[in-house]
Amino acid sequence: MSTPTAPVTPERIMQFAWGYAPTLAIEAALQHRVFDILDESPKTLAEIAAASGASERGLRAILNALVGLDFLRRDGDKYTLAPESEAFLVSTKPSFQGGMFKHTSKQLLPNWLQLNEIVRTGEPARSVNSEDDGSEFFKAFVHDIFPLSYPAAQVLAAQLALGDREGEVRVLDIAAGSGVWSIALTQSARNVLATAFDWEGVLPATQAMVERFGLLERYTFLPGDLNTTPFGDGYDVATLGHILHSEGPESSKALLKKTFEALKPDGTIVIAEFLVNDDRTGPPGGLIFALNMLVNTKNGDTFSFEEIAGWLTAAGFVDVRTLDAPGPSPLVLATKP
């Protein structure tokens, strides 16, 4: 006797019809400091309205939706934080992960709303990996996404153990943004000196974050273009933190070769990316991020470990490997022989 097959329903499809709603509800809660206010103590709707300055009508809808999504809890007439929100959506905590949401409605969604036309033409809404468009975008963006990579950067620092090496260790942070990768490495050992390379318009944001960590005296800031400005040479470590996906295959291959030339023998390249599997069937996060590259870059995409490993080998690197770290994917490391 065969087991009856569960009927197919449209439930999952209809959930995606409203898929934008949770993201925008979290953004609205962050903008009105809901998670910060509730981190102080459980509060009623009226108390949250008084503390935030937002309307009770608007807050009621947002708060109840977030209760339904289990980002908040309600006991009687008082709202409180759920464990996830307490850990990752309170802006004053080092573990804060809500920075990305601050840019959803004004920077990210307007471009995504053009997806139908972008699919037809293959042309992005804008190209954020060009200096004219990208500098202003990333200058506002990089500080808010710092917490997304900092735990992985700390795992990398522990793995490399640069403090165990004799003499100075030179780190090149390519397209540094917030400087998160070099900051973690520089924090890990007194013998580490860092060069942060990025567009001239972005480097003030990098410098501000480095100053916040008290590391300015060990930094050099190098403005320029990835494709045309020399990196110099003699580096022990070079980091490419979420850069290849915006560049596309051909530019990425050239960038890896350029990075190879900048490293000392036995130097290490470190790549952070949204990896997909080799047949591009998953994971969903990497495939969705490929859509983000379609929307925002001329040639960007997401890549598999096998693709990147092939490019690294062609550039001259050996011992291509992964390092498990917090984030969307493991880090990819390789060595210059």
C-alpha cells in the first residue's frame, strides 16, 4: 500500500508574496530604536511610543508583526526582546548585525525594484563598483556592515597567529572599506603593520574606524583604483574581503594575479565570499547575492570554491584551502610559493 502524497499547496508561494515585509518591519523597528529601548527593560506600547517619538498606531502594527515573527515577545501588555534580537539587533552591542537593514529602503530596494528591466537588458540599475557611483555608496555603508565580518576576521587572526612571527608583518587590506580584516589582524599582534587600499572617497571612513580602534599609528592609507594603481610589494598577508563578487571573473583573475605579485614568497592571500556550490544549486544566500550583483554591478556574480581555486592556481598560488569562520561561507586561503 503506497503512502499518500501530501497535497501541493500555494502556502510557500504566498509567503514569498509578502517576503519584503519582515525586512522592512525590522528596518522600521531599528530606525525607531525599538530594540534599543526594549533592551533597557520590558515596556508597554505607550512607553515605547514615548521613548521613540513614533506613533502608537504605527508601533502597534510593527511590534505585533515582530512578535508574530518571534523577534519580540509579549507578556500581558508589555513587549520584550526575543533572544535573537537581544543578541544581534541592539545597536549598542558589539554583536549588532542590524546595520544592513538601515540601508534597505533608501539604498538597496530602489535598485532591486528595477529587476524586471535589468533581467531584460542585462544592465544594472547602477554600478557600485565604479568609483563615481561607489564611493558615496560605500562610504555610508561600510561602518554598518563591519559587524558582519568582524567575527570571521578574528577567527582568521587566530589562525594566522602573526604574533608568533619574527619582525614586522605587513598586511595589505585590498578594497578595505571599514578596514575590518586588517583591524582584526592588527589587533591580534603588535608586530603587524597594515596598508588599507581603497578609493580616495572611501578611505576617510576606513580611517575613522581604524582610529576608533586606536590603531592609526600602525596604518598606511593608499588611495587608488583596483585595476590601475600599484599595490607595492613585500606583503606577508593580503585580504580580499567580499571583493571578487563585484568584479566578475575576468577582473577577479587579474586582481588575484596582481595580489600574487604584491606578496612575499610564503605570503598568504585571504578571500571572503558568498560561495555557491559547483553546479549553482545552492546555498540560497549565495544565489540571491548573485542577483544583488546583477542589480548593482556590470559583471559581478557569486562563485564556487572550485572556480576561485582555479583562478588562484592560475595566478601561481598553491595550497588553496578553506577556513571555517562565522559568515555566509568559509574563508578561502592560498599561499605564494
